[in-house]
Amino acid sequence: MSNKELLVQCHKELDGNKAVGIDRMTKDMYNANLEENIKDLVTRLKNKAYKPSPALRVYIPKGNGKMRPLGISIYEDKIVQLALKKLLEAIYEPKFKENMFGFRPNIGCHQAIKYVRKEIMSRRINYIVDADIKGFFDHINHEWLMKMLELNIQDKNILWLIKKYLKAGIMDDGKYIETTEGSAQGNIVSPVLANIYMHYVLVMWYKVVIERKSKGATFLVVYADDFITGFQYKSETEAYYRALEKRMNKFGLELESSKSRLLEFGRFVENDRKQKGLGKPETFDFLGFTFYCSKTRKGKFSVKMKTSRKKFKQKIKAMKVWLYENRDAKTKDLVKALNRKLLGHYHYYGVSYNGRMMYNYRQRTIEMLFKVLNKRSNRRSYNWNGLNEMFKVYKIEMPKIYVSLFE
């Protein structure tokens, strides 16, 4: 960890525009005396005199109206954390399984949703366990995490540094809060530590115990603390759900009962439910998409997905807030910035079968834009004909399918 070249490289890679920690040090300020700062940091790391500072607690709004706590480290701690992240990834990336997708190099949400769809389409899956962990990052057990890390890390300095980081504490509204559990979201090393925790708590347990015992088809897909499990048989689904609760409790975690459930889903469920008078198969949400059972144009079974209702409402609300905040910008600049936001939405939600929801998002955005333009003071008002004329000059980006589910 006291490798000078690695620390300098981490300094170069860090974004200088990110929020600053409790010491208010910026990248530019640190860079002004870089040689001496890095030399001093290397010495402290070698002598075990380095002590991470408490992270600054800030709150950002979540889509559901609640606030998400983030921990902002001081700049020097960010350098060390990035170096630590690189070392941990070098050790654990070869060990992480193919069904883990969150916070990993060159892997993302689209691969995760494709994996879920492929497993349901190609296997005899009839039941889904849709579970949610309550405050996962805040309840990672430090003792268990250190035991997990000791299985693969012999370097005592790395283990010492991780422990120091976990115990560094939080500054919240000027008050120091001791951290006895959890790893603050917002810190660079938190995602990889979270993946290591989930690797042992859930993924390896599933591989070694659940998968081996299952007589029917089964799969697990994990994205950070979000995960979906599928089964062929109801009895095995119910047994897994009971065992899952105990497994989580053992490691200091708890399932969110109001958001965790067992549901019928898959190729063979539709006819069975119809015969029982239960209607269409249920749906589930994963990574902002609603998965539902459907048919192709040729009448064959297909798992399709669309923007979830919850995410759609959140995105519309956020767009409305943004439009009103920027209503006084010049029309040309407003539309240019708006198009960037639309393209960001399309790149994420632009998957096969989701065209209608993207067009809905664009249309709702245009309706809100129409209202905003007409509420600006000292500006000409628009009717719809006038707005359409304006769109001939300032074009609003159209939705596009960026991610094919058939590759």
C-alpha cells in the first residue's frame, strides 16, 4: 500500500470536481505540493502512522422522497481508498462468480437484466424470490467482513488499513459518530467491500448449499445488494426463503419484509394460473425495470421488460424539478441540456420491448417543457403549434433501443 507510483496514479485518476471532505482539501490544493504530500503519505503508511479521517455525512434525495446518507472522505483518504480498491479488485475479481454484476469493471445493469431474462427463458423456472435487504451498506458487520478478508489476504498491512477505514467514523452536522458497523456509501472502497460481503453471505452459500440441494432448475443474479432468485419447485422456493432470512440474520442483515416476496413467474405459470382462475402471472421489478410474461408476435412465450412504474414516476418528478430550476435559461441552452438528460435516460432504459415507456417519457417531458416555457416572465407564450415550430429549430431527441435482449 505504500507504493509511491500507485498512489500518484490514483491521485491522477481522481475527479477534482467531487465534493470535499471535512478538511476542505481539493485535488488542486493537494497537487500544488504533490511530491512532498505523497512522500509524507508513503512514510505514514509504512510506519502505520496513517489514520483515515472521519467521512463527512451528507444527505441526497432518493427517488422515493427519502434522503440517502453518503460519506465524503477527505482527499488524501480518497487516494488511499482508490489504491485499496485496485488491490482488492486484483485479488477478488477472479473469485467473484459470473452471476455478480454490481460495481465490477466492464460489467453493469444491462448484463444483469439480460442474465435474468436468459435464465427464465431457457430454464424451467416457475417461481421468483424478489428480496430486499434493509439498509445493507449501513449494517455490514465489521467482524464478519474482516474474517472474510483474512481468507484471501495475507498482507497484514492491507487488513490493518481496511479496519482503520471501517472504524474511521462519521462527522454529521459537526458531531463525531463512531462507526461500529457498515461501510459508508459514497466512499470509493465501499462497493468492492460490499461485493466481498455479498460474495460470502449470499453467492457462495447459494452455490454450495442451495444450488447443490435443488432438484429443479434454479438461478441467482446479484447486483450489489439487489438480487433475484428463481426456482422450478414451490417447496424449494419456500425453503430457500426461510433459510435466506436466517442466513441474513447470521451476518447482521435483515430482509425488508414489505419489499420481499415469493411470486409465480415463468413459461409454464400462465396456463396453470388460468386454470386456477388467478389471472396473468405476477410481475417483479429489478434495477428499474418491471419484468412480465408475454408473447412474441408468433405467439411464443417471452419475458419482456419495461420501465417500472415507480422509476417512471421518480424520473418524471425529477425532470419537472429540473425544468423549473432551469426555466430562465435561453431556449437553445435549455433544449441542449434537456437532450443530454433524455439521452441519458434512453441509454439506460432503451432496451428491447421498452419503446412505449420511453416515448411516454419523452411526451411527458415535452408537456412539462410547454408549461415551463409559458410560465417564463417577459417571454413570448407558446401554443402547441408554436411549440412544434420551435421543435423544427430545436429538435428534441427521439427514443432509441440501445440494448438488444437478443444478443
